[in-house]
Amino acid sequence: MTGAETGRPVDRRFAMGPALLFAPADRPERYGKAAERSDAVILDLEDAVAPDAKAAAREHLANNPLDPASTIVRINALSTEDSRLDLAALARTSYRTIMVAKAEDPAAVAALADFNVVALCESAAGILAAPSLARLDNVVALMWGAEDLVASLGGTSSRHDDGSYRAVAMHARSSVLLAAGACGKTAIDSIYADIPDLEGLAAETADAVASGFAVKACIHPNQVAVVRRAYRPSETEIADATELLAAADDAGTGVFAFKGQMVDGPILQHARETLRRAAP
């Protein structure tokens, strides 16, 4: 199915974030609260819903509408019968942005031409397919998942005892970020599962911001404010970026010295990105 066949325009921009919040699709009483407390909500038909509750969750999805511009629906893996039922339920809604769980097959994702797709790369095959998935016209963003990835490898944990990621998880994270960046798509950083550890979340989100992830996914409302603070530049960072860009205008050259440091194109781009994140 294509947008032309349905008569629905397909907007290929991804303008949600920086804090996405998952909500179980079988809990409609949480839909509105999740939407109010985040920048966008992910209504989850996959892992958050038990098998015997999926049918009811699809009905709730159709009967409890949210703003499509700030809502993503996570469907089950395309290799499953559940995904076919998910897509049938979506046809009764106005939602046009979906997250495909365990995305691995570029041809299967490309067939979802009527949707803006967030490809969730969370298996070994999915990580290796990330560059191909990012090149698809209907893919607007890539996200990665750590625990499913490690499970697909036969492992038991994506993190060390101190909370830091194991090497294979860091490799997957970087691979998805690079694949998204190479194709001009949005990169979404994975969830932080230790809900009470807001300090750890803040550190991980700060790294995501510095590395180039545009969005961070959350699993609890308390995480949203932490993510938003990490993406919002400080007043000092805003002032420094503004001063640097003004100095660049005065210099009128490609490379110049500013406060004892060499400044060139990439450094100026960092400053522009800081001001972009500071914009309302």
C-alpha cells in the first residue's frame, strides 16, 4: 500500500523528541498521561503487552486516539502474525508513524510505504542491516535495543556491574548511529532500564547528546525531565556558542583563533547545533 493508494499524505520528517515515552497499548488509561508527560509517546503493541492481551490492546489503540503528530505505535516483528493484525488495527487509526520491532529485513520494511517507519535494530541481523534500513525512503529514524540484541547472541546482559555497556552493545549503538547519520535519518538512543538510577540516566543521555543521538527513549515518566535537561544546553553553553559564531562572522575566514583555540567548520557546526537545541 502507498500513500497515493490510500489518499493519505505521508510526511517523511521525524520531528518528535527529545524524550520519547513508552506506554503499554493495553493500558488506555495511561495514553493521555504519557502524552502529557513526554515529547512523544510510543504506544507499544509488542513487549509491553502479554500475548493474551494483544487483541484488546489493538481495540484500545483504535478507540482511544492521541495526536498522530506526536505518537508512534510499536508493532510486532514483521515475521509474526501479530504484526499483520497490528497493521490491520492501524488501518482504523490516523497514526502514520510506526516503530518496527526487531527490524531486520529491508524489503519487508520497504513494503510499509504508507508509513513513516522507525526501524528498531535489536538483533544481530538488525544491527548488520542498519545501513540498508537507513537508506529506505520510508524509514525516518533508527533506534537500537541492547537486551534483545544480547539475547539474540546467546548472552545474558548488555551491561557490566557498574552499569556501563559491554563492548558488543557499544558497537551496536555506534553502528546504528553511524548508519542513521550517513543517510540523514534521526538516531534514537535506547532506553535506560534502571529506573531509580536517574544519575546514570543523566550521564548516558549526556553522552547520547554529545555523540549525535537526537532522541532518547524512556520507560518511566520520571526519566523524561532528566532527558530533557540533558538535551537543553546550559546558559553558559548558549552564550559561548553565540559568542563563537559572532566571532566567526567578524573573522570572515575559514579558520581562525578564538580564546587560544583553533576554530574551523566542524567547531562552528557544533555551536550551531547547541543553539538549535536551545530553540523553543
